[in-house]
Amino acid sequence: MFKRINKLQIDLPIPEYGDANAAAAVQELLGGKFGEMSTLNNYMYQSFNFRQKTKFKPFYDLVASITAEEFGHVELVSNTINILNRGISFAGDPNVTPLQNGKDLRNTYALIATAQTSMAGDSMGNPWRGDHVFSSGNLVLDLLHNFFLECGARTHKMRVYEMTSHETAREMIGYLLVRGGTHVLAYAKAIEMATGVDLTKMLPIPNLDNRSFDHARKFEDQGLGNVLFTWNDDGEYKDIRSIWKGENPSNGQPLVVQDGTPKGGPIPDLDDLPEEFAPGIGPDEYQQIAKRLMANM
């Protein structure tokens, strides 16, 4: 089972203005082939389908714990997109065309179908596809796929970072560059444990240190590139310590397994959008709902 915590993994800045076209680019980091929906579902199905969990528990624990983190990554990128879509329309009578800006934006779909929020799709509006999931049942092959998937995800994050200077997008990408780099190393070490092959000599891919990105540097300074969380407070998934040990080859610092979750930050509360009829409940209706909710309490 999964336990939900009402926080984002980091505190996202919320500047006065959004950037809808940046939101369209960030969609690739959510619903693209190498996006967070793909990393989540790849690891989730591999953990569900894992054979001989007891015999190969350190590898199962690794994939299962990273699965839990990826849920939070999907949530983080989705909220970033929501913030980036702020202020792209205006309230008004339908006849004054309050959504007129939408026809000139990269992602018209967001104004038509999702009330200016995230969608389960990529930067071109294509829906996320279930055949992005690779769960072969062969442990080494799945780990190798995951290593490649994380390297591809890291590449796409770098490219989207270079496409937008919006503070919210860059803060999120900087954090995920650090955490994604941690997962790259985790799968490389798991492959080494399983085969004896040292993939860490190939890292980083692309050959650019996270510290080259201003918004990633502070997360590296916090040591987040050296930590794997168990995402569990009951002592389960602790056997990732058999894999996640030694030093980080990029900085020489010790690798740490930390029980539980990151401290996190607040989830933004989205304002209503009358021009999108969202949430579609006016003040009078809200008062009636409040009365019904409080009845018989």
C-alpha cells in the first residue's frame, strides 16, 4: 500500500506571472517517453511483477522505494505546470472572449480540456502511453533499462531547463536533476552488484555536472545527491543499504540511506477560474455546501 503525504517534495516558488509556453515544454517532463509518468510506471510495474522478492530483496527494495519517490515527482511536475499556467486568461462575460490568449499558445488543450492545469501527456499534446512501460521479468535487463531511462530523463530535463528561465520551472528541474542523478547512480550500482560491471565509469550522462545548473547547485549542497529515502517509517525496504553504500563517485561523499521521506513543502492552492467554470461553485452554492457538510456534526 502507499501512504499519501499532503506535501510536495520541495517548496516551489510562485512568481507573479506564469508562462504557458514554458508549461507546454515542461509537459514533456511529465508525460513524455522519458517523463516522470514513465519512470513511475516502469518501476511500479517492475516492483509489482518482481519474482523472488525475498531472495533478491535488496534489488526489490531499491525498485520499490524509488517507485514511491516517483509518485512525488509526478505530483511535483504537475504542480509546476499548474503554476506556469497562472494568469493566461481573464475573468469576464463569455462574449468578451476571456480565453482569447489560448489560441496563440503552444498548448491550447490546457485551456479547453483541463482548465489550465497539467495533463497526462507530452509537450506535443500526445497522451502518455502504457507501452512506455518495460517490465521484462529479467532482473538485469530491467535494471539496465532503468539506468537508460534515467539517463534519458536527465537529458530531457537539461534541455527543458535551457528552454525557460522561469523560476518555478528551473527550481523544479534543478531538484529533479539531483534526484534523477541519484537514481542513475543507484541503478548503476545495482547492475554492478548483479553483474560485476562498473557502469559508474560512464557517468554522468550527459557529461555535465549538476553544479553547472544554478538551480541544482543548492540541492547538491544539501547532500540530496547522496541520499536514498526508504519512503517508509516501519523499517521496511532497508535492504537497499546492501546496494547503496560506499562513496558517490561524483563528489567522494558517503552514500546514505534515510528512513522516511524528505521534509517537503506546501502544495499550492489554485485560485478559482470563473472563465473556465472551475471549480464551478459560486459563493451562494459554497455556503449551502458548508451547511450540508456541518449538518449532524
